[in-house]
Amino acid sequence: MSEKEIVSKILRYLKTVPKCFAWKEHGGIYGTAGIPDIIACIDGKFYAFEVKTPVSKTTKLQEATIRKILACGGTASVVRSVDEVRAVINGSLQ
């Protein structure tokens, strides 16, 4: 499964989550490099999901961005499936 397909499945799942506003962050020349693929606000909490395939790896810039989000009190994770996103959300909302 491609990263694009995983992102689509995650976004479909997030649409079913109560009190969730989420979007796909599009890269490019006008975007900020290193920003995670999916940004969400769920029940007042900030989430950032860097989506990867089972074999792909994060870049140094992506890792640094995740660390910055965590340092600011947000939740940021590298995920490879809807199940991993569900686990992150359920773990932080408890």
C-alpha cells in the first residue's frame, strides 16, 4: 500500500472521530518543510501524524519537527496504519 493510500484511509477514519477536525498538509514550495502529513485537533488536543509505509523512514527534518511538537505539548507520531492512529488517539485521550 502506498503512503497516499494510507493517508486516505486515515483521513476517512478521522472523519468518524467525534470532535475531530483534520486535514492533509500538502508540501511544496509554499509549504513548510518537515510538517507532518496529517494535522488534527481532537477534542481540543493537537495531533500531528507523519505517515509512512511499512518500509519507509522519516527524514532528519521530520524527526526534528516531531520533537518540536512534542516539546510544545502536542502529540506527534509516525504512523503506518489506521490502527496506529487509533492507538495514539485512544492513548492520549485517557
